[in-house]
Amino acid sequence: MLLFAGIPVAALLLLPMVLAEFQRIFVAEIFIWGLFAMSFALVYGYGGMLSFAQAVFFGAGCYGFNLGTFYYGFNTWGAIISAVVAAIALAAPIGLIATRARSHHFLIVTVIFSVLVYMILSSGHWRWIAGPYVTRSLTFVPEVPLGFVTLSYSNEIVVYYFTLAFVTLTVGLCALFVSSPFGRALVAQKDNEMRAQLIGLNIILLRFTVFVVAAAVAGLSGALYALLARYTNLEFFSWSYSGLAVVMAVIGGVNSLIGPFIGTAIYMVAAEHLSRYFESFTILIGIILILVVRYTPMGVWGLIQIFLKKASGA
Amino acid sequence: MSEVIIILALNGLVWGLIIALIALGLSIIFGLLEIINVAHGDFFMVGTVLAWAIIYFTGNFWIAFIIVPLIGFALGAMIERGVMRPIEHSADLTIVVAFGLSLILQESVRATFGSTPQRILDPIGKTFPIVGFQYEVYRLFAAGVAIVAIAGFFLFLHKTKFGTWMRAVRQDREMAIAMGVPADRIYIVTFALGTSLAMLGGVVAAPITSVEFRLGLDVLPMCFIAVIIGGLGNLPGTAAAAILLAFMEGVMTAYVEPTSARIASLVLMSAVLLLRPQGIFAKARA
């Protein structure tokens, strides 16, 4: 099994050597959107809550990043922290209400909160929030100060490894999180709510915690995106972007942390190539989504796992 | 000022009746099949676009008015049978699939109809004077259609054998099947009927809104709010909540911007959710 884990890690570390410059950026974007999709897998695959609000926290990450650089003159580290803080600050009140809602209500509540946040931001009020999106900070230099050396973010090798490092670290922490007693309790309440309640688990607290953790992850992915693209968009808050997380995570496999990254890679490569020949490739994505749900609800990663088991057993 | 309020209230009422029609479709599909149909707004959107297309080719609104709900019924039946049936056991999966449908519908419309919003001419084209304004007769007609359709739907549910079966399946599926109610057929008809209601709403609303592929994204949250305030699966409650909400938003736009009015609805919804998750009309449950 160690071999199976070692090969992909080595491959990811060596990958930039065989890639062209723009491809390195493309792969870094896959990491970022994959992290976003993984935040959905945390809420849904582990927490059992079908959330259409992940985009709100991605957007909050983008804006939080820009707010930090614009108002406080933060460097990259500070801006990433402010992005995560912004996502958590938004997730806490939404989570307080949403996690009280039963399964069906939960989805509706998350959709409606996405609409609410999107409407407030697009209404033209609260310009102090929307401001940094229009007029970005002039003093902010996209670079990574490491103390002894400062790496410029205009070098795509830096972009690649910086993103990879952050994403790997986050996936590692999330893996610890879901395999901890807390994570087990989380899955228990998802699989059998009444039983979990009877053995004394605080279900609302479990749900709320994973909701906020997933929001922080989505916020981090938003920050990494804002740093990479030097661009934010109000559209990132809209619930069709949350739908994107659902699509990518479900295609890859929603009951794991790796699956969403595979789904994202499939989605982005397909989008990149299909859109050249067929402008409305989203129709195909919709069809693929329906077929995956119908025939392999565990997603592509589920299929790979079955294949690996067979291969190692034989 | 007070004249403006009357007009805005009237507009709100008309729009509320249309939303009630659409939300009823959403609610009946949820009540029987336990599917949160996130593609419901897109069925409404497809209704407006089909209305536009039929008018474009035939020049006659009334043909669209007759045909589009029928297309909706057929489309709904096909989707229930072909797409939803195999995964009916899992509520979560049906939502994901409905989202896939939503992508397909939106993108198909964008590919064929284009992404530029279009308008449809008022098919009646007459106005009548009210409190110093000229009000379109068509809006009253739209409200009338919505009222007739909602009333017809409840009559169907309560006075026909099929409607009684539908209520029976909703109450206790196992028992209904044991009594010989053809549950599979009822599921098809329910989904078809819900889709048909959304598309009827689309045709009726087409002349008073702009027609574009993103229309469903606006309407769906409105229906969701109505469904939550009225009580999930509570049909009369949903209809009443939709009318009430749109009316309230209509009146509020006299004083504040539409965004703030919508935010007020959302706050109301959050309060209902926290204090009365079964909806404010829980006692009036049919």
C-alpha cells in the first residue's frame, strides 16, 4: 500500500519537470479547485449535509484575501490567514442556523444563504467589502516571504510547489480530522442519526464543527485562487459555483478526500479540451454526472480502489 | 405615493400567484417523491423559452399557452421514468441528479436560444385605468390563469380518484400499495404534473418578465422560501406563503430597493425555520 501512496506523491513532486509553464499553472489550479471540491466532500461525504453554500466560503476566501492586502497591507501569509478568518466568520452564523435544519431543509437553507450573500454583495451597498475587488491593493506584491529567502509568485514553479504544499498540508490535516474519534462520530451521525443520538453524541455540535472546518478549507482554496489569479469575481459566491464543487466531488467520489481531486482533474481537463470542439460541453458534464450517480455512486476513486484491491489481491 | 403602492401591491400579487403555481409543483414533487427538485426553476425557464420560440415561429401566444404545459407533462414523465426512478431510494442522489438536469437544461437553452435576454409582446395589448395608471389587462389574465390552475389542482387532488390515490401514497406509501394503488404510475404523474405546473407558470410569466437561460436561478430561491415558510410538503401553506411573500415584497419596493425586500423575506424565512420548522401553516395541513 505504501508503494501505491508513494508513486503519486513522487509523481506530483516531479510533475513540473515534464510540464510547460502554462501547464504548471493549470495543474496548480486543479489543486485549488480540488481543495474546494474536497471541502464539499467533508460536509457531504463525511457530515451527510448536502451543502450548496461552499461557493460562499470560497468567495469569502477570495475577498478576505483581498481585504487583508487592501486595508491592512498584509503580505501573502497574513492575507491567507485573513481569508480563512473571513470564511469562518461567515460560516459560523450560517452554520448556526443551517445545521439545525433537517436533511431536506438544510439544502434549501444553504441555497438561500448563498443567494442572500450574493444579493447583498451585488446590490452595491457595503462597498467597503466589494471595494478591494474593484480596486485592488497597489502595494501588494505576490511573493512568498520565507524569512531567509523571498520567492516571487510570478515564477510558476513557485506557484506550483506553494500550492501543492498548502493543499497537501490541508489534505493531511483533514485526513487526521476525519480519522479522529471526532470524524468517526461524524460519520456515525451521518449513517444513523438516531443511534448516534442515543449513544450520546452531540449531533448539532458535530455538524456545526464540520461545517465550519469545511468552510475554512473552502476559504483557503479561495485565498490560493486569489493569490494565483490576482482576480476575484462576484460570481464565485453564486450557488452555481457550489454546484461545481458538487459535480467535481461526486464524479471523483465523495466519500474520500482524494476522490474530489480526481474528479476535479477529470472535470478541468475535459472542460479544457471539450470546450474547444463543443462550446456547450456543460451538457455533457450534466449527463456524466447523472450516469456516475446512477452507475457508480462511489465515483471514479471508488472504481480505482476496487481495481487496486483486485490487483493487489491477485 | 399611495397610488404607486397600489400598483406595486398588484404587481406583487400577480407575481405571487405565478410563484405559488410553480412552488406547488415543487411541493407536490417533494411531498410524494421526496425529491428536492433543484431543476424546478429551470423547468419554469424552459417554459418561458418555449413560449418565446412558439411565438417566434407561429406568432401566436395562445398556441404556446396550450402546448407548453403539455410538453412539460411529457418531459416530466420521461424524466421521472428514465432518470429519477432508478435512484428514488436516496434523497441526496436525486438532488445531485436534479442538479445535473439543471445544468443540461440551462446549457441546452443557451446553446440554442442564446444568452441574450428576449422579451415577449403583451399578447392582449390592452390596458385599463386604475388609480391614475394604465394597468395591463394581461397581468390580470395571468393572475386569473394562476388562480384557475391552483384551484383546479386542488380539485384534482381532492375530488378525483387519482388525486385521492396521490394523497394516499403521500400519507403511507406501503399501505397504499397494499390497497392496490398503482404507486409507480402515481409517481410518474406527480412528477409530470409538477413539471407541467412549472412550465405553465413559465408561459404565463413570459410576457411580464424577460426570457433568458438564467431565469430559473432567480425563481427557485423564491419557491424555496415559500416552501419553507408554508411548510415543506404542505400544499395550501406553500401557495399561501408564495402569494403573501410576493405581495409583501411588492409593497416593500415602494419604500426600499428590491434587494432589501428580498432580504426581508430571507430573514422571515430564517425566523420561521428556527421557531417553527414545520411552517407557519402547519395546522392547515391538507
